[in-house]
Amino acid sequence: MNQLILSPLTPTELAALVRAEMQSVLQAWTPPPADFGANIPELPTRKQTSEILQISLVSLNQWSKSGVLPTIKIGTRVRYKKSDVLNALKEVRNLRYKRTGRGESK
């Protein structure tokens, strides 16, 4: 819908247009694959984890220190459990969604 329509619409007509557009968008949407996270190692490194979560290493370090994302120490190396990383990924998406203000009722 890249056109500008300059005609008076009744609320019913507007609702029908919005409904039709939403149906077309939802039909085009594809859900994430069922094997999402299959390519993530069981114990990803700090760098891999920061890339998965799309956050900086500094933020990842802060999350680790504050307990948001628990760490596993193997000798002097820091690793993360795959399940914790996937849960944190869901949280990151929720935080970004809340931060942008989308979905908030006024």
C-alpha cells in the first residue's frame, strides 16, 4: 500500500482495510524454524554468546557479573550453557520490544 488515498472512510471501511492488510501480512509471515538454536554449541564462548545475543562483550560481562546470564568456568575460560543463552535471547528481544514502546497501551 504505497498509495495515498484521499477519500473519506467510515470507521467500518477503515477497519475492513486494516483487517485485509493484516491478513496479508500474517499470511506472508513465516515462524522461526523449529530447530532454532541447533547451530549454537552446547557451551559457547564469550565471543559466540555476544554475537548470538547481539550485545557487546562489555554488556555480556555486566550480565555475567549481575547474574542475568550465569557463567561456567572451565579453568580460566568462561563459557555459557546453551539453554541459558537461548533464554537470555528471549529476554533481549523482550527488552528491545519494551524499549521501543511498541505494544504499550495508552
